[in-house]
Amino acid sequence: MNVLARRGVSPAIKEAVRRILTETLGPYQLRGATVSLTEDADGEPVVLIEARFPSGGPKRPPDGRSVADTLLDARRLLAMEIGRLEDRFPHLRVRFADVAARQRPTRPAA
């Protein structure tokens, strides 16, 4: 069992990852973020970072360097937390408000 599965993601780590997102993706109209522990396709625990942006996306989309810096900084932070680098995390998902609203599950009509 990997270290993340035993420890989970502490509130301090969640807050630190949010600060990284604010620094690297804030200029692109970042509206918020969540950090959670989930499983990848192989059932292995991974840290999922969801960055939320306004409807229609940011006026200027994040460049590849900003996204790469976000992932690298988050990976380093998580490595310091568990004491070694993990190749399987984190995962960054970008969400736009208008798309997220369309993807919400709806209840069947009665």
C-alpha cells in the first residue's frame, strides 16, 4: 500500500497546493480549487487537483509552462510530505463553470 493511501492528504497539504495554484494559475482567472485523494485507472491512490475557472474559460488560457510549473511544484510539495517522489501523482483537472454545470448528474423525472 502506498504512503498516500495510508496518510491521505492533510489539510496543510491541501492549503499549500491551493497556494501553488493561486501563484501559478491565478493570473488566468482561477476561481477556486479542490485537492482530494482518489484512484487512478489501476486502482492506485493519486492526488487529484481540480482547478476551476469562470464560464467560457479565462480571457487568456494558461500556457503550458504555467501548467507544468503547477504540477512540478505540487509534486515537490507532496514528495516533501511523504519523504520520497511518487511518479503516479498529482493529476490536474481544469474545470470551466459552464462545462461543469452541463456535466452535473441530473435526477430522473418522477
